[in-house]
Amino acid sequence: MANRSRPSQQKRHKERARQEKQKIKFERRQEAKANPKGPRQPGEDPDIAGIIPGPQPPREDMLIGDDIDVAVDADGDVDEVNEA
């Protein structure tokens, strides 16, 4: 007889978990509505905002050798290369 009541207990537990998840999602959505992200510029795509076009400076892990110092300015140009 004990086996027959087990599925209904599992269903109740599963339903409670689902309701709790829905509650958390609802609260998160309400918080997002209350605190919207920063203002968007009209005509600006938020996916590419702040990306600088043109060649990018080399990544540190892509540089050849550990003893090379590279200084990159704000424009992305390599200013100096010092080999030790």
C-alpha cells in the first residue's frame, strides 16, 4: 500500500518546486521592471555599443615569448616593444 501513495507525494514535491521557481522568476522580472538598465541612445544597437572598429591589440596570451613588453595606447596602436 505504501507504494501507491509515493507518486502523489512526488507530484506534490514537484509542484511545490515548480511554484517556487515561478515565484522567483516573477520577483526577478518585477525587479528588472523597477530597475531598468541604463538609457539607450536612439538608433544605437546595444549589442555593439562601445566596440571600437579596426584592428584590435594582440591578446596577452597570443604574444610570442614571455619576455616581450608591449605598450598599446587607447587607439589600439602598439607604441613600443621592448625585448629583454
